[in-house]
Amino acid sequence: MSLDPQAAWTRSGGSTPSGLEVPLVATPADAHNPPQLGEPGHFPFTRGIFPDGYRGRLWTMRQYSGFGTAEESNQRYRFLLEQGQTGLSVALDLPTQCGLDPTDPMARPEIGKVGVSLSNLAEMELLFDGIDLGRISTSFTINGTAAMIYAMYLACADKQGVPRDKLTGTIQNDILKEYVARGTWIFPVRPSMRLIADSILYSNDVSPRFNPISIAGAHMRDAGCTAVEEMAYTLANGLAYVDAVMQRGGDVARFARRLSFFFYVHMDLFEEVAKFRAGRRLWAQLIRERYQVADERAQMMRFGVVCGGSSLTAAQPYNNVVRVAIETCAAVLGGAQSIFTCAYDEAFQIPTEFSAELALRTQQVIAYEAGLARSVDPLGGSYYLETLTDRSEAAMRELIGEIEAYGGAVKAIEDGWLQLRIAQRALQRKRLTDSGERTVVGQNAFRREDQQEQPGEIFHLDPTASSKVLERLQRVRDTRDQAAVDKALAALGRAAADERDNLMPWLVDCCHAYATVGEMVACLKQPWGEFVEPVKL
């Protein structure tokens, strides 16, 4: 039997969802006295990474979008840019994420379903038709095939005549969280780490304003983690990437400047703000202490967020408008560099133009009307917030210490140890929701007996999208120079077999030759094989 919402609230009111104790009335004795604040823009960055906060520049507003064909997604991008969006965030379909060409039998049912199909350079040229890559910041949510998509983006910029050093944006490129929380892995862990390290080093040289990785806690949060666990596991993965790039010859004081992070924002506003402040402070300390890096630019934790995710519900979906607004406030108060606000219908479908515009307007109202962005870290110094920040940091350090004691993030993932911990937490969260101890308004509490969901406008995917994608891929294969494709793929295969080679130049050559993502992945599978998920009970 579910608890009465008031009873559930009374039972849980003494702690945050992460289990951090909440004082009834916070006093100076609960936090460091004086607080470990520092100045914004300087170590330890508790109050943010810029001295003027959002005064000089607001966060980048980028709505995650992509579906069906490249033409359809291009139209949605143009619409969002016309409505005031300031950056693009590209969603890729599952075949592209998993390294399968649309012609693969496993790919066909999923073409364009949860993102745009992007199998070769011709598709990317259509995706960004009429969009100047030198003037817009583009983010790609892609991991297993991130190096190929990044190479394709460089080739697309070359085709547009845009200098590579003018490109701005981010490619997610975080394979460790795929093994832990999502499942769109391809290669074993260690060759995947090589591919990521190569892309980071290459990007530092050829596209120095582009972020070659966005180390993502968001998906681990949706898989079941608490706010504190999300940040701790993400920073542990970040340390693993730093170590991997250093092993490939990278200078941490240089490449750490372009590392970025990506998180979800859920509903406990103060805990979320504390999470970002504590994580920013902890990352700066880890970079300085562990790697002896004095450069403050290399110590900064720059991050983007999604407001929504698994905090949204299909039940009473318009409640999600309120949830996303609260989460956006938390993101702004926490100092995010870019924000994506989920549409209210994103819990059950691809957003419509109406719901996507409303999600963007949520950011704009908060940016231009609410006054939250006028002062840097406006909650800083609050007894309660500083208490949560200190307790969050201490809990994060403890969790990172457990991972380090196990042997580091890579070993914890290869053995399935971290996956098991997150799965156990997800089970706990489900039991709390099912029992009513965790209140979700409109889903397990405050439901009407005659409740019928009214989702509003329904999004319909073009039923001919799949056939259009397949026809265009066939035209590319019929018209490209097959000898050039074969030569480029052979060179990539040789480079993959030689640990000394950086693979990125060869991937760019493959993209210029119009080799497909599936062909490049198949080439790398030959020396590397595929990842086999560990089973740990």
C-alpha cells in the first residue's frame, strides 16, 4: 500500500535524495566557517568559473533534437534557431550510435527513430545545409562512434570552407558511461580509450575551440544514481580519461582546458545546486593535487546540463513544464555553461514544434525575466547551501576513494562492479516510488480516479523516412570513388594495428572519401574485436 504523500514527506524530509542530512535550521556551525567560497573565476571555483558569471554572456541554449532524415532535422534546427536558440544539440539514431549502416538488417527498424540517421558525409552535409558551422556551436550526443562523427564534422567544415580552428561545440565521446548506463558500446574498453585519447589530442591541435569530450554523468543519473553518485562516478571517469590521454603523450595542463562535463538536473533544487558547486571545487582540487597542474584554466570544470530525463512522467505530462522550470533554475544557480530543457512530452515521444518551443521559452523566461543571472552565485553564503556543498563534496570524495581502491574506473567497469552498484541503486529508487515513499506528483500521488492523460499534439515521424535514407545511401555508394574508399579504409586498418598512430587523420580521410560509419567500425573491429558485457551477481 502506498503511503499518504504527507506521511512520505514527513519521513523523508530529514535528508536529501542522496541521503545527505538536512538540518532543520542551518547555522554557521553546520558548514565550514568561514565557507570555502573563494572568488568566482578562481581556484577552487566554488562560485563558478567566470568572474562575471552570466553578466558577460548567458549560457548556451541548445535543445536536443534530431529525428528521421537529415532534411527533417535540418528544418527543426532552423526553426529552433529562428526562435532564439543559440546552439545546436544533435540527436543520432541508434544505428548510428551502434556503428551500423542503415542497410544492416538490425538497423532497419530503428532508422531515424530516436535521432537522425547519419551514416556518411553526404548526410551531414544535408543536416547542416544553410547553417554556417563557423558561426554556430554544435553538440553531438554520440559515444561509440564519436570519433567517426567528429571526423565527419571536420570533413563537413572542410566542404563548407570553414577553418577547423573556428569550430565550436562538443562531442560527447564518453564511452565509459556507455558500458555503465546506456549500452551503445562497440569495442572493448581499452581500445575505446585509445580512440578517445586520440580524438582529444587531435582536436587540441586542429580544432582548439571545440570540446572533444563531454564526460557525462547524466545517463548514470537516469540509470539510478543519486546526485552525489552521479558527480562522483563522473569525476572518477574523468580521472581515467586524463590518465589515458597522458599515456598517449598528452600534456594535462594543455588538454584539460578542453575537457567538459554533462549532467542531469533533477528536482531537489538545493541538492542540485550544491552538487555542481561541490563537483566544480572537487575537480579543481583533483587536477591540482593529483597532476600538479597550477594553470587555473586547466582546473576548471565546464559543464552542460539537461533539465528533465527520468524526472519527467508520462502521467499528467503538463506537470513536466513545472519540473523543467524548477530544474532550469537549479542549473542557472549552479552555474551551467549550456542548458537543454526537455519538452513536457519528452517522457513518451519526440517533441513537437510546440512543445520544443515551450521548452526553449522556459530558458528564455528565466534568462531574461527572472533575474537569476544578474549576480554571480546568488545563493553563495547561504548556511544551508554551504552545508550541502560541504557534505556533497565529502560524500563524493568517499565514493571516488572506493573506486580508486578497487583499481580505478576502467577496472571497475570491465569487471561490472560499477554497473552492479548503479543497478542496485535503481532497484532501490523503483521500490521507493512503487511504495509511495518517494512522491511523484500525478504518478503515485494526487491522481484522480478518472484520470486520463491528455498529451496534446502527437508527433508523427515521416513514414517514408527509412526508405529515403536507404535510397540516398545507395546513391552515395553508386557514385563515390570506391578505390579511394578502399584505400582510406586499408590505411585506417593499418593505423589501428599500430599503437603509435593517432587514428583521427585516417578517419577524416575515410569521411572525405564517403566511407560509411559502418565500414569504419567494421575496419576497427578486425584488430580490436567487440566488448562483451560482464555479468556480476
